[in-house]
Amino acid sequence: MVSRRSFLKASSMAAAATLVKLPAFAYDKKYIGLQLYTVRDLMKADPSGTIAKVASLGYNSVEAATYTGDQKFYGMAPGEFAALLKQNGLIMPSGHYRLGEALKDGKPEKGTMLYDWEKAVDDAAEAGISYMVCAFLDKSERGDDSHYRGIANQLNMAGETCKKAGIQLCYHNHDFEFEKVNGVFPYDILLSNTDEDLVKMELDLYWVSKIGKSPVELFKNNKGRFPLWHVKDMDNTATKNFTEVGNGTIDFKNIFKHASEAGMKYFFVEQDKTPGNPIDSITKSIAYIKANLA
């Protein structure tokens, strides 16, 4: 008798084999993605209605942000949420997860890389996810250079579990990874101490640009390591706030010229904070992307 886990792994491996046939570093320009954290309050209040609205704007790909904790996707079982996406013509190639060193109410949190990770991987496969992303390191999870090397090892192990299910693990950056600890950038530690086949990167173009680093240089020095991007813009003020894509200072046209070098497969619009209704902001962002990038 075939177990659920064996079935999911076999299905995911078959899907991965199909993806391998694509040209190296190809990405399908028809997919314009949205990181659902941007509409998190709307998703909490009305996930079905919000998904329908996102699709009506022209987005056809989303990235999840809520699995950790209840081990559901926006309150739904993996298959149920996948069905909702399909009804609206959306795919969900990627989802965000947490490392799990930080405790919640003094207890380990399930669905993280350190606690009940195999179930998280199974659920991701059932939901149709191809990339599981370590989304953020809590302040208590950071530490010195030695600790970051330990995190790199944890990522490698989590990546091994993902690989068995035909899923790719990635790491998503903020700005703190580009602030030196003991003379070295944590991001460099993570890049050099993780297996490039087990752990790839989701580059957040806003945070890299805000800290003064060049996304293009990262691509040149680590070719093929960045299958996922977060596309968010930075306004032209002293505080360098989030703004709609195309409304700020980041040169997306130049960055997108290096998509093949980066190994980019999917990108997701994200705006952590919006000046008003996030639907208004993501409408402006997709209009710019359709006219200039996709």
C-alpha cells in the first residue's frame, strides 16, 4: 500500500523531472506573482474574496505567507486552498516558512524547519508548492558568525528533506544579513556554507537596495542561485519607505535584464506597508510591470 508521503514524493519528483526539461534559467514572463503578505489583513478577513480580487487584477501567481503555526494555508487544508487557487486561475509555486529556533509563548512552533518539518513538506507538496522559503530570522535567531554557520547547516538539512519531495528550499533576505558580524556579512556566510543545490535564494530587491548592495553584482558572483525575487520599490525619501513598483528609485528594468544570470524562475510583488488600501497599491504595481517588465 502506498503511503500519503510516498505518493506525494513520487508526484513531486515527477513534476520536478518535467521542470528539468526547461531551458536553463528560463522563466515564464506570463507569470506575475504577488506575495500575499501584502494583503494579509484582507486574507485574514476574507481569503476567498481576496484571492478572487487578486486574480481579477491580472496576477496569476501567489506566494503564501501563513503556514507556520496552525499548519494550514489561510485557515484551509492544503488541498482546499489549492482548489481555491485553481478556481481563480492562480498557481502557488512558493510559500514562506520559519526556521523555528524562536519560541512562541515559550513553546516550539510546529510547521517550522526545526519542528514537524516533514509534515510541512508533505503539505507543501499537496498544495502544489515547488519552493519552500525560510522567510525571516527573528532577532533571537541571529547571533554571531558561528551561529549563522549553524543556521546554514540547519538550512542544508531542511533542504535535504525538501529535495526528497522534489521541492527546492530557498532563503529570503532582509537588510540585517548585510550588516557585518565579526567582520563578515551573514549573507555571505549563508551563501558559502549552504549547498547550492539544496539551498537557493529568494532575493528581496528592496532590502538589498536599501542597504546599498547591488542585486546585479550578487547575480554575477552567484550565478543561478536566485530562482525567486521579491519585487518591491523604495521611495525617494530620507526614510526610503516601501512604495508601489515603478513609483520609486529601484532600476527594475536593468535588474530584469539579468534574470537569466540570476536563474530567476518566479517573481512576486510585495509591499510590506501601503499608504491606503493594499488593493490600490498592487493595482498600480501590476500596471507598471505589465507595461515595462513582463
